[in-house]
Amino acid sequence: MSNGPGADTGTDAGSVPVNVTTLFGVEQHRGLVQVQVGDTSIIMDADDARTFGMFLLRCADAADTETALYRVMKMNGMTQQEFAQLLAQLREAYKYKTSAVRSD
């Protein structure tokens, strides 16, 4: 994965193609970042891209933690419905302050 000027990194996240590339905004006189997920494309400045990346990393870490927690709770007899309720309570207590969309 390259992160230099004109970097273009792509992956196939399941069935949804994801691509990230740098652009140079001639009118803005600065580098920009383009994120494309499927047919949706977003162009943002470097600071917003860093914030977006941080949100993605935080949510990825949380997703891994939730998976591990679910496995432990399931081994100890917790049902999927009970886990969903526990997870909702944990999220409410912690209050992730990101604008990332989360799906359960």
C-alpha cells in the first residue's frame, strides 16, 4: 500500500469494491483524497481524510472486540438476543463519538 503522491489503493471488501486515491485540486491548489465505495465517491481534503481514516480504524477495532466478546459470551450460554441487548447497553455507556455508520 503506497501513500505517496498519486497513491491509489484498492481492495474488494467482500462484494463491494473499495478504492482510495489522491487527486490534486487545480482550483483548490491542494491535494485531495477520493474514496470510492461501490458506485459512491467522496472527495475530501487531507485533514478530513485523516479523521475518516481514524474513524474507520476505531470502528474496525471495535468490530473485532465485539466479535471476540460475542464468542466468549456464546461459549458461556448467552443467546444472540441477550448479546444484542448487552452490546446496545455497552455502546450507550461508551458513546462512540464518530459519524461512521454502524450496522449490527
